[in-house]
Amino acid sequence: MISYFYLGELLEARKHGDCVLALYDPSQAERWMRVTAHDLKTLVGVWSCQWTWMLGYPDRAVQLSDEKDVHARQIGDTFNLGFALTLGAYAFAYRHEPGVLFERIREITALEKEHNVPFMDQVMVPQVEGMARLRNGQPAEAILSLGRGLENWYARGGHSRVPYLKAILAEAVALNGDVDAGLSLIEECLDQISRPGWLERSHFAEVLRLKGWMLMQRGRADEAEEPLRASIDWARHQQAKSWELRSSTTLAQLLRERGDQNGARDLLGSIYGWFTEGFDTHDLRVARDLLDSLN
């Protein structure tokens, strides 16, 4: 399940996650936790809320995330709950909801102080706090938190999630005024993604979109179009409607600036019209406002 997720095969990940839940036996949960340090139902929830958002169901993703947290609190294991509240909160970063992320951080910080779980304090919390700071309009603070979380993750031999974490660090760096440094970090992400034996592509579409967005900030719109279209192509391959919407919005902005109103409207209107929920979320509001300006 997790491997399929990181390979970007979201539907296959969902299929295997459903199999785990079908086989889940609460009476065996403690035994599995002793072996893996995770409750398997919680573990599925950590990733299912993410792929559900990516597949285009932002409200369902919140429901799954909340259900996972309730279950993890009932289980009562500190590390398992910490995992749920940190990695399992990424859906709120995707939704651009820093307030919820800060709530999760406060809860796990209180647990960490009581039970002393250094991995949470040094790796997981700084990563999520960096996301929260970025979405809260604090790029300088986001850079510090994400940098700390990545450095401590590397020190423990961690490499998964790095393309996404480094990409949002790049976004924070660009928003803080150094677009060229942000682009350099994006190229590092793309190098890792394409490395033989790695191919971590769960967030590939967003990495490509950020490259296009940064090129636009540097006035290099002609160069920006290629990674933006590649981002949309990969999102469509994954059936990742939320990534497709976000990248289509950025490309539509580029087309509008170029004077291609019809192309921008056709591109964005098609994917926006697919959605059936989440209309109050950041990405759908931005897309809707852009569409209104194109009509």
C-alpha cells in the first residue's frame, strides 16, 4: 500500500488499503503494534486521507483524517497517535488549512513532552509546522522548521517524502524572495524522483507545477509551460484530480497573461466541472475566481 502510494499509483494503493481494512482484527492490533510500532487501521488512515484528497475528494479526505485520529486516540499508543497527527495531517496542508495543522501540532507536542518521543519532536513536528507556517503566510519561519525537519530526517537515514518536503521548502524560499534558490531546490527534487530505484511520484505533479510557477515568477513563461503541461499529464495518469486542478489553475493563469482567454477557460473549466465537493477549499475557490474572471 505505502509503496504504491509513493510510486504515485494511487488507485492501487487504495485497493491494497481497502484489503488491509477488510482483514483488520482489533483483537490482534496490539500484537501488530509490537511488531511494527503501528496500528494497521491507523496506518491506512494516514495514507488514505492523502490519496483521497489527491483523487479529488477534499471533504472525504477530512472525514477520513478525523476518523483516523479518533481511532488512534482510542488505541492510546503515543507513537501511533503522533504518526496520525503529523503525517496523517498532510491532507490539511494540501487544503491550505494551517489552523488545523497548528491544532494537531499542539496535541502531539503535549504528548511528546509527557512521553518523550524524540522522533516526533525532532522530525515529524517540524515538518508539519513548516507546512503550517507556509500556508499561514510565514515563509521565513517555514524555511526554518522545514529545514530542521529535513535535516533530522536525513540524519536518521530518511528519504521518503523528501521530494514533497523539499518542494514546499523551495516554495517557501521563493515566496521569501529567492526564486532562483527555490528553482535549484526543485531541480534537486526532480533528480531524486528520477533516480533509478526511487521513482517517488506521489507528489510529482506538484513538484513540476512549482517549477512552472517559479519560472513564471522569473518572467520565463515560455519555459514554464512545459513543466506545467507535464504536471497535468502526470496528474491525469494518476487520476489525481486535485493535483490536476491546481496545475491547470497555474497554467490557466499563464495562458490568460499571454492573452489566450479561451484556452485558459477551456482548460480550467473542464477539470473544475469534474468536482462534486470541496467548493469552499482553497484550490477550488482560486479556480472558481479565475474562471469568473475569464467569463
